[in-house]
Amino acid sequence: MQRKPIRKISNKKRAQLKAERILTARLIIRQEGKCADCKEKLGFGSAKHEIIFRSHGGDPLDEKNTVLLCLVCHGKRHRLNLIMEEG
């Protein structure tokens, strides 16, 4: 069985991934390792949440536009956004 060749990452994508890792580290420090909503300690199950979504002109790498949430709170925020958009 022959392996598929490994795809190389472009320099642009590599820079984007590095910027996302730096942003995540800054958010962890800013939030003291806790969820922005429930204040529980963040574990492996955490998600970056954009306050103003990209589709509405938000910047996903802007520290002021991004918070770290636990997965439960992240789901709640998205459900709340759906309800607000429907209403």
C-alpha cells in the first residue's frame, strides 16, 4: 500500500496558524485560563469565539474581538445568536 504524499503548508497559512497560536496564548493569559462566561477553568475543550463574526466584518485575529469559552458556553452563545437573528 502506497502512502499519499504529505501536502506542504504555504507560508501564508503557516503565518496564519502562528498568529492564531499567539492570539490563543494571549487570551489564556488575559482570561487567567478561565472561560469568559462561566469563569470555569478551561481544559482541552475550549473554543475561540468571535464577538463580531467575520461575515459581519469582524477580524478573527483581533484580541478585542475574540474570547475563549468552554464548549458549553460556546454552544450557548451560538444558540443565542440564532434566536436573536430569527426574532
